[in-house]
Amino acid sequence: MTNEQTDLLPEQREELLQALKARFERNLGRHPGLGWAHVQAKLEAQPKKLWSLHEMERTGGEPDVIRYDEQTDEFVFVDCSAETPKGRRSICYDHEALESRKQHKPEDSAMNMAEAMGVELLTEEQYRELQKLGNFDLKTSSWVKTPAPIRKLGGALFCDRRYDTVFVYHNGADSYYGARGFRGALRV
């Protein structure tokens, strides 16, 4: 990431902050006891994090605060769109999987995109934490961080919610589907 890539124009910054504030205030149940002024102060002090949130927003993630980590003094933003973000679907798991495809390669991978955006893929634990705040991925699925032993064997994990239950599945890391993308997390 170069500085050019991570600098927002003043109007982009203001538009993003307004969108984040409106979402924060509409969804107080996701972050009980937290106030927007503290969140905004942290965001304004970290322009590169604002850029990452802009990328989450631009690709359809609808990022929102889901937790405050007292130990690190950080707010945790996660993609809270009802379905996996539209601008991050039809992708395989990681760069190795992308390179292994001989035909019909997807445009990118979840891990490549997350790195370029400056965010982390959700872990299974974070995905389950998100699902306690609402019903997400009722029609789509999201890649999650896969343990190294599974990935070493060619697999990757993804999650969704069906029948009022969160499921964790496996697939070849090189697979991709129109309804599968990824959700990101960002600590600010």
C-alpha cells in the first residue's frame, strides 16, 4: 500500500465518517455502552484505518463496531452487511490457491484482497461472535481464517448461517462460488 492508496480526499473522509456514525447509531445493540465520539476520535487519529474502512464500505461490507477491547484500547470493526460483501465474492481462499488453478481462475483471493484492504479475515470464533449480533449470511457464505494444518492439505474453511445455526464447512482452497466471499475485521 502506498500513501496515495491510503489517503482519502476530505470529502471521502467526511462521507465515510457520516456513514459510519449513522450505522453506529442505528445499531446500538452491536456495541452497548460505547459512544461515537470516542470511536470518531480514534478514527481521526489513524487515517490509514479510515482508508481500510473506506475499502470495506466501498466493497459492500457495511462495517460497524462490534466490540471494544479494553486490553488494547481498540475498537473492533467487522463487516456487518446482511450477506457476504458483494464486492468480494467469486474468489478463492488465498494466493497459492489462485495460482494453482490452471483454468477458470477467479479474479482474486480472499487473503489477497484482505491484505490489500488492510483488514484481516474473520476467524471462526469472530464469525460466531458476529452471528450473536444478528442473522448474517442466510443466502451466502464467507471464507474464514483457516488453520495451517487444514490449509497445508489443500483445504479452507467457510461459514454461513442456515436453519438458525452457524455452520462451518470445508472446501478446496481453490474453489470459488458467486455466493461466497469474505468478511473482514479491523482494529482501530
